[in-house]
Amino acid sequence: MTAIRRMQALEQRAGKILLNRGYKPVIVSHFVRSSRYIGFNLTARRTGEDGTVDTVMIKLKISLHPLVSPAEAAHFCRDEIACVQKFSDRAQKEKLRFEVWVAIPLDGFQQFEITRDGIHDVTVAERGP
């Protein structure tokens, strides 16, 4: 499988997970990839029962093994962390969340949220179809 085809398959799998979690619509962010900033693969929104809007930007990455510590995740996602920290004031104003989903063997994702303070694991025990 080519790298482009593999990323498309990962985007589809991640999109289905987001749809199952109630996010609509899930947009593959092709236009973002051409920007000078970190290209996020997916953008999704969900409106809560109280009317709050949760918008998440997701960057997909591939690892040959699971990331075992926050320090390893921080090193693996250093470019994404730098980008998010640079724009954290704007992100807070627009109520955006940034996540990196790392595709690991056996078709699972490790999910990490990036905030102004760094990166932390938010992996949910859910696999794509």
C-alpha cells in the first residue's frame, strides 16, 4: 500500500470513529496541508446538549510501535506541540482542541491531546472498523 493510500485509509477509519462519537461533519482537511503550519488531517464539530460546541483538529501520524510514555509522545509530536503552543491564545478564543492520533500496529490509534501545557494521553479503548 502506498503512503498516500495508507493515510487515506487512516483518515477514513478516524472519521468513522469521530462520527460514532457524535461529531458532524468530519472534514478531511486537504486545504490545511498546503499551509506553512502543521497540516491537520481531520476537523470535526460536536454540539453538546447544553449548546456548547466542541471543535477538534486531528493530526494523524504513524508509529511502528506504541508510544510508552508522555516523554516519548512529546518527542514524537514535537512539531505539533510547537505549532499548537504558538497559536494557543487563538485556539482558546475559538475553543479549538488539538489532538494527534498515532496509528500503531494492529490498526489501533493512540490519542493525545495537545494543550498550552504540553501533551497528554487521551486514548479511548476504541478501534476503527
